Amino acid sequence: MTPSPRWLHPAALAVTLLTAAAPHAQVGGADTTVTLSSLRPPDAPGFVLLGGSPSAVERPGTPRALALSAVTRATEGDLFDQFAVQVAPFWLNGYRGLSYETYAKAPRPDEAFRRTLAFSAMTDRLDVGLAEPVPAVALGVRFSLATGRIDTTSTEYRQQLRAARQILATLAADADSLRRAAEAADSLYQYLVTAQRSIPFGGDEWSALEALRGRRSDELVAQIDLDKTLKLAEATETIGTLPERRVGWVWDVAGGGAVVFPDDEFDAMEVYRLGVWTTAGYERQGGAVLGVARLLDEDGLAGSDAGLSLDVGGRLAFDAPGGRLSASLEGVYRAGLSADLGDRYRVSGLVEYMAGSGETVALTLGRDFEGAPTGNVLALLRLVTDIGGDVRAPIRTFSDASR
């Protein structure tokens, strides 16, 4: 039977379009330049302040490598041809006896500071509205005073750790036991043993078989050592890639500044951009509470002032047991601290539900910095209003299609 078209009220049209939304719809607004994520302390503030994403970043692992990188760049190339370096002092000389068990725990503030302290620097030539791009230098620092602890209760973590322990357990047996087991399982070695037993002891033929048997035993021991090396590498890789999702209190801080040199003159140096970021809160399985703040002084073009602004925001997140339902609410308030900027704010909410088929239904709504509503819910309701309450749209329903 050919299905007959049904007429849906515009409200039903909105629901139909909503449930067909693409997976993982994002919370968004008209102003995408200031979101909660963009306010969090960057890993390398020195790069962010110059507005660049360097194609290559020097990350020396030793003091010697750091000095060599700087000297090589200064003597063999243009220092302002986008040179970027990031250094974490704590890790320059190895792990300093830091065990994984200690690393996984929540550190004291001074321990967190030492482990996470990182400096970033970048040089480049920027177009700031002058006749030629000008040399620019940015320096940044980032550290944490609280990092929480690694979540060792997750299923993924426990399964991966169990696999690593099983691998290590196979390496715990003593060498003689492993050798005897390998000899018992090796057909060539057992053939030599049987042949040796069938001839008189001590003769030339017996001695030749004894030498062959010893050589085969050495080959088996070498294979055992190789297997141990491979298994140890596998266990190391498994442990090294354990999930590092941390739970507990977190507090990250970053800051830095950038300067430009018009006309390539040091005495003409001008401050280009200054910034300070911080994030603090508590994260756990099932939810998080985070607060962020950013103070940014952007000169923009050399010789002009684009304004000083303070952005503060917060986020509440909830994940229902089972992971199918999640919800979050976030807001950002921008306070203009100079005459050119006014106070503005944006608020957005997100509810996601993962259906049994793996598709996600996402509902978003909010308000952008300009005061306009955002999100798929409000957009669809606005569409319904524009269509009119008595207007009907020809849409086939699922019940029609099943006939």
C-alpha cells in the first residue's frame, strides 16, 4: 500500500528536525572568539600571544640540547624566522627518581609546581599595519598548583594495567626454569637428547651430539632473552599509555607577554600583548565544576590600543551513570576595562543523549554576546514561529513509512 502523506504541526516539525541532528552538536554562539575553552591556560602562552601555531617546536630534553638549539639558531639562521621553543625544567634531567605510583597520586602544591613548570618562547615577524612586518618576541610561563590524581577506577585503566601485570608476570620466572621449559618444548633439542642416549657415553659421536645440544640450548636461551626484551618493551608501552584522566582539585596558571620592534630598532620596542590565565575547580567521574579567568591587554597594531579586558567564566558538567546522558552549563562574562570595550556575557547549555544505535541527540540553547539566542532548540522554535501556528508542512512520519 502506498503510504499517504500526513500533515505535521510545525511543533512536530521542530521535534523531527531536532532528533535528526548530527552527532555531537556543539554549544556555540555568534561570538566564537571567546568561549570557555579559549579562556583556559594555554600549554604554551608564548605561542598564543603571538597568535601563531609554529610548524616546528624545539623541546630539548637536556640542558646541553637547549643550549645547542639556541646557539645553532642564533648563528645559522634568522632568529625572527618563526623560532619556537618550550622547556620544562623538571624533565630536563630525567625523571629524578619519580616513580609511577608517586606520579599517579595528587601532589602537594610545591610538587605540582615543579613538575608542571614550563617556559615557552617564540620569535616571528608580524604584520601590525606598518610598511613591513616587524620582529616580535613572546615569552610565557605555565604551571599548576593542583593536578588531582590519576583516575585508577575506570574500566579502561584497570584492563590496561591488568594486561601489563600479566606480561610482567611471565618475566618473573627464573632463567633456569625458562631454559628447561624451552628445551622440553623444542623438538630439535629433544631429538639430540634421544640420539645421545642411544650411543655409548664419552665417545666422539656422543661428544659431537653434546656440543650440538649445548649450542641448541644457547640458541634457546638467546631466544628467551629476546622474548623478555620484547615483552618488557610491550609492558613498558602498556604502562606508558595508561589513561591519564585526573580527578580531584585542579588549578592551572599561565601568563606571558609579547613585544614588537618597529623598524628593527631595539629602542623602538613596544608592548604588543600581555595575558594572564587561570583555571581552578574540581573534576570527578560523573561531573565537574570549573572556573576560569583571563586578563588580556591587546595593543593590536603597534601604536594603538585595542583595549584591556577581563573574562571570567564557569562550567558545570554532569554525566549520568552509563555514559548515555550528559549535560553541561557554561557562562562567560567579559568586563571591558578600557573605554573602548563594554561589558558583555554569553550563556550556553548542552544536553546530549546517546541512543542505542550509537547516534547522539543533542539539545543546545543559550545567549551569545550580542544578546541573540543561540542553539538548535531556539532556532527551531523560531522557525516554527515564523511558519505560523496554523501552517502545516507535508512530512512523512515513521508510521507512514512502515506501512
